[in-house]
Amino acid sequence: MKKSPLLLSLVVLLSFALPAYAQQDAAPAAAASAAAAPDLEQRLALARKMHDIKPMTVQIEDAIRALSMRYPEDKRELFVLTMTQTFDQKALSEISVKAMAETFTAAELEKMIDFHGSAEGKAISEKMPVYQSIVEPELIKKIDQALMEVRLGKTPGK
């Protein structure tokens, strides 16, 4: 199995789960100014509450389990174990909490908590892996196709 589609799959799956972390990298100046805001402690507390509702560790484990399905059944357990041991989940959770607090306002975090804490929000969160398992293979196919066209020197639209 190629490593690049596996890595891409993990990135795609985690991108659904980590929008705050991605935004932190995309806008460091905005994050720096947000960090200086007087309500940072309130936002950190709200971000931790959000992580209590939707723990980062569960999201990482779900992504790893989804990726393990690409391996033969007799290799899945080793894959899951290896990948799980690779991630410092506590550190990733802290990074995510900090990124949420630096990226989102207190009002936005409260709305996230309201949504993800609701029955509908929980149902949507539980169904996301199903949605992702449908979309991810198609996305990978399209990316592989585009990469092949780039390697072959094909020009878009021709």
C-alpha cells in the first residue's frame, strides 16, 4: 500500500475534525491578536468544555480506525496500535484547545458547545465517519487522477 494516499487520507479525515487547528496555521497574525484579547481565559475554558463534549482523542481514534479499513483484516490491529502510539493525544488536545480559543470568539465557542451538546449535534457527529467513508474514497480517486495527469504532463481542459 502506498504511504502517500494513507497520509492524505489521515489528513483529510483530521481536517474534518480539526478546523480550528487549520485556521490557526492559516492566520497566525489573527491568532496572535486574538490571544491578546481580554477574554482569552473564558475562551480557553469554553474550548476545554467543547473538547469535553467532543474529545480530540475520540476523533483521532475514529480517523485511525477508518484508515485501518484500507488494510487486510489481519494487519488492522497492528496498524491501529502503531498509529495510536505515534500520536501524543494529550499534546494534540492541548494544541486544539489553544487553537480554538485563539481562533473563535466566546460567542462562537458557546454556539459550538450548544450545537455539539445537543441531540442533533451528537447525531451529526456520530454520522460524520459514515459521511467521510463515502466521500473519502471518491476524493482520493480524484486526487490520484489529478496527480497522474500532472505526472503525464496533461493540460487541464484538453
